[in-house]
Amino acid sequence: MAGLTEGCDGNFYGTTYSGGTSEYGTVFRMTTNGVITTLASFAGTNGTYPVKDLTAGADGNLYGVTSSGGSGSDGTVFRVKTNGVVATVASFSGTNGATPWARLISGNDGNLYGTTDEGGSGNDGTVFRMTTNGVLTTLVSFNNTNGANPCGLTPGSDGNFYGTTDGGGSGNDGTVFRMTTNGVLTTLVSFNNTNGASPGDLTLANDCNFYGTTDKGGDLTLNSGSGYGTVFRVTTNGALTTLFTFNNTNGAFPYDLTQGKDGTLYGMAGAGGNLGLTNPLSAMIADSGDGTVFQVTTNGVLTTLALFNGTNGAYPMAFTLGNNGALYGVAECGGSNDEGVIFELLGSIGISGQPADKIAMAGSNATFSVAAYGASSLAYQWFFYGTNLSGATNSWLTVSNVSPANQGIYQVIVTNTYGAVTSTVASLTMASGPSWNLRGDWNGSNPNGAWNYGGSDPHQNTDATQAYGILPGYISLQADNPGMSYAVWTSPIAGVIEVSGAFGHLPYSDSYGAGDNYCDRWIYQNSTQIWHVYDGYNVDSFDFRLVVKMGDTLKFQVGCIAPAYRGNVQTEVNILGSTNLVAPVIATQPNSVTNMAGNTVLFTVVASSQMPLYYQWQFNGTNIADDNRLSGSQSPQFSISNLQTGDAGSYAVVVTNLYGSALSTPAILVVSATLPQFQSVTVANNTINFSCSAVAGLRYQVQYTTNLAPSDWTDLGDVVLATNSTLMVTGAVNGSSQRFYRVKIP
């Protein structure tokens, strides 16, 4: 059984390798709720044993291949209409190829491209081009040196085709190749078993790299030296990176990959996974499970999504991602009749960006954010120490006016109609500094007075990295007697200390005459008096800003005059520091972006510092605040969802620490609100050529229909990346009485 293809009518179409009236396979249609209708059965002369998924052609019909049968007995290309009419379009006879075993690709020129596993001049397979009316041209014949037994083709963003061969090449373990539309072939990679063997089809990801799997190779200490396969990335110039190696427990013999809307790659392993089965259906290797479904990030982090156990299927073969976010696939065996199953894996949900720990100044704001993906609408609920935070239902959470009560553990649960996922925990810490006792020598005549500390050193030193560097915040100074205290608050502005607090009076004994007890309070910066109060017993508050620098001395002093005793108590805070404490440095600037209205963009900055960093994104020079579309305005990553034309402009970020700030270079956001406009149209020889306006950097999908019904639009080729202001499109007309075209932003 091959994979499923979602039709323009919302149904899925596929083939079975065998079965039907002649036991040579069928073509079927399936609704999203599982109702299957057989459209055609193969009978030998029109082909036998269809393989791989169906492909939508430029004429609106579906096309597929049979691995054998037909007039030449070496396979066919067939066309199937959604009403069930099947017609043979071409037959293979060995010379022009044999045993087609890969899915057809619809080219931008309206032709179909494909491969055969065998045949051709070297009998190692071919690449061919075919018109929708059956004119077939052999473009490449493989000869083992340049590869053998090709897999499917994948169109590149550069207009070339990319593909793999199961064998051949310098290591005889398969190749990756590039081919122009006129058949010029370049070998990019030769596999050697250690880096994989027997690669499958390639997938072009959003980062413009290709991703794929190898059926064998990787860890050669396993599976009797053959390995269980790999996931790899390859660039258009042939730089190969092995991202993940299978070990049977996490799957074995992986199949082709597909990239989801969340940017994650999805795939299947034909065996492995649940190794505890008492009677696994898999006979490929000993002690093997019945296969897995997995997702893997573009940097190689793999997560197993499902394990097959025979009852729910075995040997998963192919799958497709539906528009509803669910994954639909087929397994070759298993199920109630042990003849295979069609399954649905409900829309996955996951977190691509975890909330980060925060350090915030008292009285400031702290914002947590999470990046999640999944099918259908996502809902968010933030928690503080496991308790729901009322109203905290966005992808971000802002804690305002931070106080000690806000310190602790935060977490978010993201849900959709298919499930839920919980983030890692993130902590909020209120910045704080060291504390000192207000100590000093009592200068009165009574050596046993209450404030005699035996000559304690009145000088307190603090390194700037402690006082207002690494952890800016409160520097709390407490008198040994609770009646006298003050506090120093350091702000995130370089070199500025905000001083506030209160002085209590010195303790005294009523026996010495309370009515004659007076207290003076002073604060000095270096030798300059900057604050002084004298009013007897009262506690006096102070609140002002000081501009300080390393080397300064702050002195806090209280003097007392009583009938029998005179004296004062004081402390000095020496502002020390290291010369390597500097303003932030921006290592990676935010990039300019071009996107379409309604989409989401993300700006990112990377900065370095020895101290905590504070971020503030700006739009055209004005500070930004988070709302229901803007997220991360005070973090390294800032995103805008549901783009509007008014969002276009200059975005920059100010990165600050206690010793200065750095302003990033501006990133320019271009928002295109004007849909592509057709500029010129010509029709000749059943071929339409037209140009339309475009925005360089955006991707476009051309579609056509014959009746303007909302559900009847069909893709004309693959998504195209615009490199300038004009998009050129070519397609086959094939005698249609009328046809309508449109260009979409996918």
C-alpha cells in the first residue's frame, strides 16, 4: 500500500499494491472519516502492482505508476480521474526504463518527472520526463558509477531536481545527485555505510536544505554490521551531515520525511520501537518491533510519536500530513485482518521555545514567553508553583511590579483539541545585593555604652560586581539596633544608584534624660555632604539619586547629643570594581524580513555580557509593549503575528546592562499586502506562459481550476521562491475549454 494524496475535493486518494478484482492492486478514494470507495482495479494489461503516492498533474488529474504490467510488462504510468476512470498513459519496455518505483513529480513546465528502478542503457535505472498525454523522454540512464536504482525526485528552489540512488556511487551504498531539467546529472554525495546506506527520497525544508533517511548504515556495531539507518541533511552543494542514528529501540529502517507546518520533520521507521512484543510481525530482523512514527527537528532531536504493535498496524510504509494538522498513513500489515491499516495520528502539539529564567529588579516587569506548535487553535494557561494564574492565557506572561512575593517557579501548559504539552519550569528571581550591619565606634565618655563595639572597623567594602553588577538590586544596610536602618536601591541604568530608606534615632537610656536626646543624620558621597537631617527622635526618610563611579565612597552617619554622652556611628560603602565590566556587545544583529500580511515574523538578537541583560525592542525608535499580536518585546526574540501593513518599518533592540547599552542595527520589515497581479499571458502549443508581480523572498503557489468552485483548485507544480519582482510560470493547457488561474502565498 502506498501513501495517501489529498485531493482538491478534500478526500484522500491512494493505491493498494495487490487486491482488487484481479489481485493486481487498486486505486481508492477515502473520506476523512474513513469511508473507502474502490475506483479502479488493475488487470495486467493496464498495469500491475501500483506503488507510491499519486501525484496531481497540471491538468487536474491524478497520476501514478505500476511497477510491472502494461504492454511492455515493465510497468506503466496511469492517469485516474476522481470519478474512477483509469487510463494507461505510457508503458515501459526496458530500453526506456523498467520497474518504476518512485512517485511522479509535477514540474513547473507542466510535465511529469519520475524514475525507474531498472532499465535504461546501463540497466541501473533512469530518470524520465513525460507530458500528460504520454510523450516520454529518457533524461538520464544510470550506470552504477553515477548511481544505481534511483529513488524519487525532489524539485529544488534553484529550478533543478535533486534525488538519491539506492546503490552505486564510489562507496556502492547510494548517492545524492542534482539534475537539470534537460538531464545534466551531478553526483553530490556517495554514501559509504558509515554515513548511511540505501538513502530514500529527499525533502526540501524551509531552510532550503534537503533532509532524508538511509535505510541502513550509521552505527555499524548494530544489526550484524549493517546498522539501522540514519537521518541526514544535505546542502545543494553536497555538504552532508548525519543528524540522527537509529538503534532499533528508537526505530529501525526509517522511511522518507515530510516537513510539517511547525517546521518539524515527520517520518516512519519500518521496524523497531516496541521490542517487547511476544509475536512481532516484523521478520526483517530478530527481536524487532513493528515500527514507529517519529518527529525530528532540523538539528537532529528525535521524538517517537507512536509505536506499532500489530493490532494497530505493522510495517508503516507511507503517510501524509492533512490540512487539519493530523497525520494520515498506511501500514503494510497488521490490523484486524493482518492486511494492513490506514491510520490517523491526531495533530501533534509541542513546544519549540521554552520559557527562560528571569532576573528582574524590584518594581520592574518580567516577561516569560513560550513558542508552541500544533494543529488547530492553541490555548495557554500559565501556573505559579502549580496554581493557575487567573487571566494568564496568552503565549506570554508579564509579571508587573516585581516583588519578593513573585519570586518562584512558573510554567505553562499548551493545549489544542488533540492534547496538551507542559513546558519546562522557569524561575523568577528578584535581583538582590549584599547586606551590612551599620557599625561604628561610639565616641562618648562611657566605654560601656550601648554602642561600644570595641573598635569595630566602620568601613565596609563592596565590589561593584556584587553591589550593582552581576545581581543588581537592593543593598540593604541594617543597624544592629532595629530602630535605625536604611536601604540602597540600584537601578539598571549604568552608574546610577537610587537611595531610599529611613534613619531611626540612636538608642538611649531614660535615666540620662530623654528630653535632651538629639540625633543628626548624614549621608556623604566621598567628602561631600548630600543629605542631612536634625530633628530629635523622629525617623526620617530619604529618596534621591546618586551618580556614582568606581572608587567612590558612600558614608552613612548618625550623631547623637545626650546630657552625658556624645558620639556618632557610621559606615562607609566603598564602590570598587573591575575594569573588565563593560557595556553589552551585540554578536548577532536582527535580520531584515519580507513577509505577507497575516503571517508571523520573528526577530532575534544575540548579545554578550558579564552581567544580566535587559532588552527593549523598538519600532521606528519607539519602545514596544507586548499585546495579543506582539510578543517578547523585552526578550532576545520578538515576534509579530497576523502581520498588518502598518507593521512595516524599522525594528531595533536596545540591550542594556549596568555599565551601558548597545543599540542593534535596524532590521527592516517589509509587509506585502498586495496580492500578485498577472502581467502578461500567452498561450501556444497547449502551453500557457504568464508572468505576475512578486516580492523577492516570498514563496508563491500557482493554482488552477476549470469551474471556480472553492474546493476545486489544483496546485500547478510546487511552491516557487521569488528571486525578484516578477514570477514566471509555465503550464500545460491540454485542450481545456476554460481554465482559471490564481497565485497564493502559502
